[in-house]
Amino acid sequence: MKIILVLLSLAILGGCSMRDIATMDEPTVQVNDLSDIDHDGVIVARERCNETALGATIDNYGCGKIKPINERQELKILFANDSYYIDPQYYPQVEVIASFMQKFPNTQAVIEGHCSKTGSHQHNQVLSQNRANAVSSLLAERFGIDSGRLSAVGYSFDRPIDPTHTASAHKINRRVIAELTGDDTTADMKWHIYTVDEEVK
């Protein structure tokens, strides 16, 4: 009786194992694309950002980090009273904004014009707008920034730095501010054994 049970058990196990063996007539079908076209370590099946910079830090989907930019930069341009003329000595101040926008091509700039509290509100509204327009035009015409990335707005004397009515207050209230917004899409590179620190100059 024991011999019969052993033989039956072997027959059952043998039948199961035969069913589990794949035959050469049934090739494995590759469902997902496992290639890595941009060599960032993420297969095509997971890739959401193609053409990643080689060596950049990425997430699980092959996308780099995007950091928001929100900068307010006061331009050290001192306008004469009732004037929107930009003296060439202040061009380097405008060039700082242009260089920033060239470095980060996804940024836009809002140029704000401000006035001192001398004269009527309406007159200073026009004057502050002209000051903002003058800086915006300089960025576009002299420094090659696309005018579509620039806008200008005048605030008359509604936003003074110094609300007093002294000569020094009027002087510092006649100013222009650039508000820069956008995304920093510069590739954040991974550290590797050949990475060296840049010398501080």
C-alpha cells in the first residue's frame, strides 16, 4: 500500500512540474521599453523628461530639479527731478539685470518706476511710467533682451522709501526696481569622484 502511495505522489509531482516548464515555442514578450536613450539611468518606460543633461541630478522619472526665481533688484539709477533720462553712467546697473535674464532665459522682468512726492499725482504717474519704460527700452535695445519678457509699470509717488518731504527723501524715492520671476532650469550636476570645488575669487 505504501508503495502505491509513493508512486501516486511522484506521478502528481511530475505532472505539476511538467506543466510549469516553458517550452521554446512560447517566447517571452517584452512589454516595456527598457532602453535608456539619454543615458540618465531611467528607462524609456518611466522617462518623462527626454534629453537630460549627462550627469545631472534627476528624480525617478528622469526630470531635473526646477527652482523658482523671485528676485527684486533695485537699480541704483538716480533720476533728475521731473526727468526719465538715464545717464550712461547707470548703464552697468541695467546690464546687471540683462546678464541675469540672459543666464536664466525663462525669467521675465517687471520694471517698476517710482517718483518723489513733488507735483500732482497724475503728473508723477506719467513720469514714473516713463522711467519704467526707459529702463525697459534700454534692456531691449542695448542689451538684447526680448521685449516680450519685459513689462513696465509706474507707481507715481504711492510707494516711497522715505515718506518725508526732505531733499534727500525726494532723491531716493526717484528710483526704478526690477522684479524678476521665472524658473531656474540650470542642470544641477551630481557629485562624482572627479568633482572639484571652484576656487573662490
